Amino acid sequence: MNEIIAAGPGLSAWLILAGVLFSVGVYGVLSRRNLIAILCSVELMANAVNINLVAFSRFHGDTLGQAFALFGIALTVAEVGVGLAIVMLVYRQRQGIDIDDLHDLLG
Amino acid sequence: MTSTTSSADASPPPIFPLHADHLVLNLALIALLLPLACFVLLALVWPLRRAGRLAGWLSATVAVISFGASARLLMLVVGGEAPLTETVGWLVRDGKVIASMGVHIDGISASMLAVVTLVAACVQVYSLGYMAEDSLPAQGRYFTYHSLFITAMGGLVLAPNLLQLFAGWELVGLCSYLLIGFYWAKPSAGQAAVKAFWVTKFADMGLIVGLLALYGATGTFAWDAHLVGIWATAVPALLFMGVMGKSAQVPLHIWLPDAMEGPTPVSALLHAATMVAAGVYLIVRAYPLFELAPSLLLAMTWIGASTALIAAATAIVQDDIKKVLAYSTCSQLGYMIAALGSGQIMGGYFHLTTHAFFKSLLFLGAGAAIHAVHSNDIHDMGGLWKTTRISALLFITGSLALVGVPIFAGFFSKDLILEEMLEAGQYVPVAMLVLGAGLTAFYMTRVIVIAYFGDAAEGAEHAHEAPWTMLLPMGALGLLAVGAGFGGDLLATLWGQQYHFGMTPIGITTSVIGLGGIALGIMRYGTSTWTADLLGGLRGFILSGPVDRFWDSAWRQGLLPFAQVVGWFDRYIVDGLINMVAWLFIFLADRIKRFQTGRAQDYVFAVVLGVVAFIAYGMVGA
Amino acid sequence: MNSFPWLSMIVFAPLVAAVVLLAIPTKSRTTTRIVAITSTLVSLVGSLRVAIGYLPGGGYQFREHYPIIESIGINLDLGVDGWGISLLLLTSIIIFAGAFASWTLTQRDKEFYVLLLALVCGVFGVFVSLDLFVFFLFYEIAVLPMYLLIGVWGSTKKVAEAGPFRFLFRLLDIGGKEYAAIKLTLMLLTGSAFILVGILAMYDSAGAHSFSIETLGRATYPRSLQMWVFPALWLGFGTLAGVFPFHTWSPDGHASAPTAVSMLHAGVLMKLGAFGVMRIGMVMLPQGAASWAWVVGCVAVVNIVYGALAAMRQTDLKYIVAYSSVSHMGVVMLGAATMTVEGWNGAIYQMVAHGLMTGLFFALVGLIYGQTHDREVGNMGGFAKSMPAVAVFFTIASLSSLGMPGLAGFVAEFQVFLGAWNGPMPWWALAGVLGAWLTAVYVLRAARRIFWGAGPPARFTNLSDPVGTEWVALVVLTACLILFGVAPRLILDDIDTTTVGYLDTISQTAPPQASAGVRP
């Protein structure tokens, strides 16, 4: 086990990967106009967090982190479910899912 | 529960100390409370009130009984009954009574009560005839007010302290307001009623402050308190301000002529005989206070004498018979005030009494004339002597008493005033009063000549003599107008003074001047050949009402615009500022809300920025 | 002594009725009214019982104690003294009359009564609470329903405003009932914020971990604290008492409110403010009160004269009465500012007298408006012909407001003036007397323009006197005005004992002490 750790990339590599993934997600959320794409970007961010959890768990030897990651994946599924439902309702109401059309909260 | 403190010895619950065997007290209470009961009954039982005639008879009966009780009371007091005060606590402070209500019976109050109830009884009986043409509910209302008036005036007269006197004072003012405005459908009546209330209430501000100052200085409302320093002058001066309003002294007399909008019997009772005399009564009552203020007394003499002269001069040019009598009342009240100012309380009070009789007689006589021709204008009456001889005779009797022709009542009291004032060395005021007497003779002669002996006017030819309900009280008052002057001795006994009538130079002078005024009046108005108009220019000036104009402009150009400004200030500045605050918030919110673009991505961007800033802060801070 | 919880009964009877009304799905108007009126009657009977059963000697009686949050010293602690009795009586009379005055309401009447009763529960609670936290709680309960009561049931008639700033008025929707409701609520809640800060500062400074008014009252507070807490309380409570310049919610609010709400608001709620200033501010913070008394008094004088002058200018009947309330509440505050026995007796008495008087006024205005749908005095005239009884009652209310002896207003005002004359600044009394005269001017002028004259204008042909239940409010209020005017000692003795007790406490705690703490 430890050999694998020693042989593979270090913790910081995993964290950098997660960071890049998260940034890509943020960029996606901020820049995409399509609701589905935004939802995908949110998934990227969530998975970046999961990678972090697993990485820390692996390198600290505490399996609780992996449990949390599993828990997070389950939550993400629920979130996607709700999110897609909202997207569908929005589509039904507006015949489109461009986020620029959704500014009802404009002050 | 908490323990009882030291103030647990609070006085027992207020129960009026009725003594079954105390005749004096019971008589006073009958005179006072029977009319009150009548008022409450008429006020609450509306079918009775709206029945009119029955209410009138009830009220008049009560007034007569009330007079009977006060007459008996007066006899007892004349017979040597000791002064009596019975009170119940009314206001408390720190567990102790500071103001009480009750009755105080002595020579002054008993005689005044008798005068008041006598005139009231006469006027109410008279009203049964005079008001017969009004609608029944209106009559009921009329007599309801009258019953209240007797109670209020009785409470004023029998007051054991100045606070109760003030309470009665305000209540008679209320009755005056209600009765002046009796014909409330007439706009002029409404205005007159409100004006009377405003002017007297304006003067009452002085009276209230006087009471406050009296309480502040002595802790009581007693009229015989001993005041020192500035308060010795200030308190009576403030009280006198109230007197000037109620007793219609220049320049606060303006409400009294307007008050003639009320039914004539009301003018007789309230605005001639009793209520307006309350001011004089207040001074008589509180003389121990006034005595200590010589400068005030001097001012009173001059104010009284000026009023006597100015009002008499004004009376000459009036065509409305009631206005003549109203100004005459002002003038006669001026005599009383002048007398009191010179320290002659006996003279002033004597004149109050005789004036109550002859002036109410005059008003009732005028009422009979008005009743006959349905007009107040003396030129519409002309020749009434032919048709209504009895009331004309009674009116002339009253006039002679007013003018002060010897043996008539007014002669004795006016003579006493002038004589005593002369002794006191008030030469100029005396001269003014004597001149006033001459003018009085002139204007009364003018009225009599035009109204009773002039060319017969259209309506006057078919005039009918008044019914007996009107003539009977007039007859009673006529007797008093002739005979009351001989009551000086009686009055003096009540006061514990001596009164001897003697013909003095001043008396003779006044009589001569009075007769001269009569002669002049007959010459001027009796024959149409003598045409020189003595008062040509003056007439216009007086009729334009200079004092009235002054107050009117103070109201129209002073108070009302000021209230407008205050109202504007409140609406636009005070409230405006508060609305401004509200508007400011709305304005700011309008700007701030621009941050709410409504786009989810903008919010996320803000979050990201925040995170970046947070991290940057952490790195710099570290 | 404590066998029956009279005070709880008084306070919670309206609340119980409100809950019952919510629970029963009745569509019957009569049932609604019977439930509401019964509960107010229960409170009235309870108040009378308490007033009669109150033993001379002062102090808090009819005590009740129920713990709520003992860890920080919050309890439902009830008790009355002479002041409380008078105001309990006033409140129960007004709400009894007010419940009758709303008889003819048709729109959402059940909800109206529910809110009205909840509000009254709050008012009763304030007058009997001996716990500052609960006091504040009740205070808010009393203030908040007003928003809905005015906003939903208010008069839809807008006051047309002319003048150069007309556009601003339109911009803010000034004059509408919604405007009035939100203005009133915001101003009063701003005041509440001050009160809450003041209460917490006192709680903190006393350090006794108790909100009990008695415990806090025994504590002495540092002068520096008193110097800022008293003004905070004065401003907070004063806003509700209509203290200048925070009175402007009152004309708009009263003009827009339905009859019973106006009655209750001007008649009772404004008294909560004055009561708070006196009971909490002055009694518990005597040094602060003594230092600020001259400001309180001078502002009160402004209230009296300014309110009267502003009333003189108004042409809308409800605005006249509302400004007269501003003026008369000035008399209450003046009495309070004098810190004398007469002044405080007069102030409490004026609360009762003014409550009855203004309740009667608003009931009458409601009757008139209900028939004319017009409040413009200039359009009226000669109403005495078709509504003589209303004219009589209006005159009686007017006379009480201008201080006619024999009616309650005189007893109150006269004592206040006595107190003012013997207080720190005698000229206050002069201004008060002037205010009474100005009252006579505007109130009689209004009465003449409404009732006197040849007869109603053509468009008001079918006016009539009150019918049926409408009489109750008028008769009850008038009878009380006369009763308290003729026999003041019915309540004055108890008020006096209480006042003297408070002033004694104040004079004992007057010497400044550096440290805060509960005295042994």
C-alpha cells in the first residue's frame, strides 16, 4: 500500500488536480449560458471536492474521508435530480434554458 | 399585598353631610338641588322634555319653590342665623383635600341667591307665555337649560371657595352659550353663541391662572387668604381679567350685545340680571383679596367708569331695543365695578341687586313689545302705548328706575355709589358716571318715545297685550323696581353696616341731570321740529363698532392665519421631514437594488470574488 | 386575597375570545359580536371588581406570578396600583364601547374582531405587567395589530393634498390607508427599538438577572446611564404618546382607521406611551427624569399649543379630532414633566378623561361619516336638525375637551395646571391654559359648522340619529365623562396614593450614587 503511495504522485498533485477541476467548474458556472452546461459545471466542482476528500483520506489514513466522499456522491445525485427537474420545468415554462432569460429577481 | 402606608388615614368616602334638622342647610340644598333634579329629569326623560308645556310648568314650579326656599333662607339669615359652611372633599393631594365642593351661607350669598332665584322664577313664568309660539320640543329644551342655569348660578353664589365659584362660573357660561344659540338654525345665533363663549373663556384664562397663583401662594382656593408680595396684586388682577369678560367691561364687552340673539327672557335673566353680575359678585366675595391691591382697585374704578360712559354713549345710537338694553347693562355693570374699585362694596352690591330687578323688568318689557310686533327694531314698534298699556307702563317704570329718578330703586343705589365715590375723592370717575347717568336718561327716553309714543308703525296697531303669565312676573319685578331702593337698610344689616339715606348735593345733581336727559330726549325725539343731530359724526363711528373691529381683525388677520401657518408647517416641514426620511430610504434602496441583477451567475461571481478576497487576505495577513 | 386571578381574567378574556372566534367557523355576524362583546364585558366586570376591591393604602395588589424563563428572570408577574386601576377601567370601558361601535362593520368582521381583541389583550397586559420583558411584549402586541386594522379596514377616502409638494405626496402615496398604516407602524416600531435598548441597558446595569419592575425599580443606576436611557425611553414611548415632532403618524393614522380602532388608538394606545414614560422612565430613572424634565415639559407645551393651532386649521373632521389628541396628550406629558403630586395625578386623570372624551369623539365621527361618507367640515351644516342626539353628545365631548367643570376633562387639566404652576417652570401652566382656550376656539367652531345652521345641505337628506346598538358606546362614554367629572374621588384617591408612593421613592433615590446595584 505505502509503496503505491510512494510510487504514485504526491498529495499536492491530487490537490492541484482538484483545484484545476474546481476552477474549470467555476469558470463553467460563470460563463456558460446553457442551464445543463451549468449543471455539468457544478458536477465538476462537486467532484473536485470529492477528489480532495479521497486524497486526504488516502494520505492521512483516515477512511472517514472516503465515507464522506460516498455521501457527497449520493447528495450530488439528488442534486442533479432536483436540478434537472428545475431545468425541465423552466424549459416547459419558457421554451428555452438560456440562463440570461431568467432574471426575475432583478431588483 | 403590601402593607398600608401612613396615608391610609384617607378621608371617608364622600357622602354629603345631610342633617335632617338643619333648616338653613336644607333650604340651601333645596334651592340648589331641586333645579338640578329637574334638569336631570328633563335631560334624561325625553318624552317629558319634548312635551314642552309640561316641562315648562315643571321647571317654572321648581324655580318658584327654589325661590321660596331661598327667601326663607334669607329671612333666617336676616334673623341672625350664623354663617354656615358645609363641604365635601373634591380634589385630593397627598391624601389631603385641596379643593372642596359645598355651600357657604352668609348674608352675601343668601341675598344673592334670593335675587337670582327670584329673577329666575319670574323669567321662567314669563317664558311660559313668551315661548308659547315655539315648537314643543324647543320649549322643553329651553326650560331644561334654564333649570341647569339655576343650579349653576346657585353653585356659584353658594360657593365655599373660589374653585367652586369658578366651576359655577363656567357652567353659567355654558348655559349662556346654549341659550344664546337657542335658535341654532339661525347662523347669527350660532356665531353669537360661539363668540360669547370664546370671549368669556378668553377672559377666564386670567381667572384660571389667578386660581393657580392663589393655590401656589397659599395652597388653598379660599377668597380670604392672606397674600403677600407680588401675588397680593397679581392674583386679584388675574381674577379681575375673568370679571372683565363675564361682566362685559370694555374692551371685552363685545360679546354682550351679540348675545341678544338669544330669546329675550334669556337676556333678562342671564345677560342682564344674574350671570353678567357674577363678575361683580366674585369681586364682592373675594374682596379680602382685592383689598390688598390698591393699584388694581384704582384701575377698576377707571375701567368701570369708562365702560359706564362708553357703553351709555353707544346705547344712544342703537335701533334694536335689546341692544340698547345690552349696552345699558354694560354701562350699569361699569357703575358697579367703579364702585367696587373705590372700595364701596356695599354700594356696588346694592346696585347689583336693584339693577337685577329693573333691568330684567326692562328686558321682559322689551320682550312683551317684541312679542307684540315680532320685531326688535324700535321704529317698528311706534305707538305701542295705545295697545299694550300695562306692559308699556311697566317698561316705563323700569326705565325710571334705571335712569335713577328719585324714589325708584336705581336712584338709591346709584346715589350711594356716587356719594361714596365722591367721599373717596374719585372726582373724574364720578364726573364720568354722572355724565353717563345723563346719557342713560337720554337713551331710555329715546326708546320710550319712539317705541311707545311715536308714529304708529304698521304691526304695532294690531298688537295685543301680553298674556297674564308674562304680565304677572313683570308686575312683581315692577314692584321691586319701585320699592327695592328702600331695602338698603336690610342689605346693610346683612353686611353688618349702617345705611342712612340722605339727600346730598351729588344725588340732587344726578337727579337733575337725569331729568335733563329725559327732557332732552323728549325734545329730540318727541317732536320732529327739533332736528339738530347732536351725534351726527359720532353715530357713524359708534355704529361701525371700533372695538369689535379690533377683535375681529385680531381673529381674522392674527389667529387664523397663524393657525394656517402652523398647519402648513406641520404638514410640510414636520411631517415632510419624516416623509423625507422615508423617501430617502426608498431612494437608497432603489440604488442598492441595482446589485440584484437577477442572474444567478452574477451571484456566483460575487461569491467567487469573495472567496478570492478572503484567500488574498489570509495570505497577506499570514 | 389571591383566591381568584382577576387580572389574568381581564387580560386574557379578549385573547381567549379571539382564539374562539378563530376556531368557530361561523358566518353569523351576531355570534361573532356576541362572543367579542361578552369577552369585553368580562374584562369590564373584572376591572370594576378590581377597582372596587382595591384596598386604600396603595402598593401593588391582586398579585399573580407565573414563571416563564426563570434563568434570566422573566415571569408573568401581574399586579395593579392606583394608576393601573384607572387605566384598566378606561381600557375596558373603551373596548366595550368600541366593540359596539363596530357593530355595523360588514367586511371580514370576524378577523377584525380577532385583531381588535388581541390588541386589547396587549393593552391590558401593559397596564398590569410587573415584569419589564412581559411589559414590552404586551406593548408590541398592542401596537402591531394596528397595521392590519388600518391597512385592511381603513377608510379608503384619501386626503387630497394641494400645494407645491403635491408630487411628493403622490410619489409616497400619502393620505391612503396603506400609507397611514405603514407610517404608523414604522414610527412606533422605531420607538420600540429605543425602548428595547433602554430596557436592556437597565437590566444589564442593575445586574440582578431579573426583569421584575420592582427589582429593577429598587436598583440605582449610574447617572451617566440615566442620562441617556431616560431620553431613549421618552422618545420611544413618546412616539406612541404623540410627542412633538413624532406625532405625525397620529393624524394620518386616526383619520384612516375604522371607528373602533380610532377610539381604541387615540383613547387607550396613546396612553400606553405616556404611561410608559411615567412608570418606566420617570419612576425608575428619577435622576435622568429630573435632568430632562425641562425638555419633556417644554416639548409638552409645544404639543398643547401647536396641536391646538394645527387642529384649528384642519377642515377634515377626523384630522381635527386627531390633532386635538396631540394637543391633549401634551397635557398628559406636561403633568408628567412637572414631577409634582398634582401634576402626576392630573396626568393620569387626563389619560382617563381624554380617553373617554376622544373615544366619544371618534364614535360620533364614525356615526357621522357612516351616513355622510364625507368628513369635510365645510360641506356640513345644520346636522342638529336630523341628528339631534349626535349633536348633544358631540357638544358634551367638546365641553370636556375644553375643560368645562362637571366633566372629566376639567378635573384633569386643572390638576395638571396646578402641578405645572408649582413645578419647575410655572409658565408651562400659562401655555396649558392658553391651549385650553384654543381648544374652545377650534372645537366649538367645528361644532357650530357641523351642527348649527338652517339644516343639512341637500345631499345629506337622510341623516338620522343613532339606532339600536350604536347608542351603547355614546351613552356609556358620556355617562363616564360626567361621572368622573362630578365625583373625581372615585379614582383620584387611589391615583393619589400611588403617585405619592412613587414620588416618595424618587425623593429617596434622588441623591446620586456612583455604583449600580440592588439596594439591600
